[in-house]
Amino acid sequence: MNPNDDPFADIDRKIADSSRGFIVMVERDDIVGTVMVGHDGHRGWINYLGCHPDHRRRGVATALMAEAQRLLLERGCPKINLQVRESNESAHRFHESLGYANDDVTSFGPRLARDN
């Protein structure tokens, strides 16, 4: 994980903005996977897809991605974007297996504050 990322703060900001795009998969009383979904009116964004290690390779991430896509389609979103670190080869393979392709773009973005 990038040392500048604070997933707990990001989750708090997402819930404060809209809990509609925060998807949590629960099995019995355990959280087994999560994903955050946003829509800016032009593009949908998928962030923080995660699956508990004990539940990997059981379709959790695939189901979360399907639900994220369904939610974005329901909102009229024409395109989904997500970012994957270059070094995360398993995530690249996973998203490619779902039909996602590299858009051949470079992501730019400044840090607005140290605690964001």
C-alpha cells in the first residue's frame, strides 16, 4: 500500500459523501470483501476492491465487480475507470479476465494535503 493512502479516512469521506457506492460482502457475520464505487457524471470509478485472504479464489471479487458495474449502469454511467498499480500483476490479470483493458493513459494527480 502507498504510504500516502489512508483507506480508513477514504472510507469515512465516501460514507460522508454517499454510502450508496460502498459495497460490502458479508458471509455469516464476517466481512469477506468490499469495493467503493463513484460516478462523476461522465465516468464511473471503482476503488479499493478487496477480498479477505481466506475467501480468495471463491468469486468474491468477481461478484463485487459485477455489483459495482450493475450499480454504475443503473446510474447511467457509460464508462468505468479504475487504477491498478503497475507492480500489481495479479490485479492486472484479474481485471483483464473480466474484460477490462489498459486504456493507455497516464494518471496525474497532486496531493492536496498530507492527511488526505
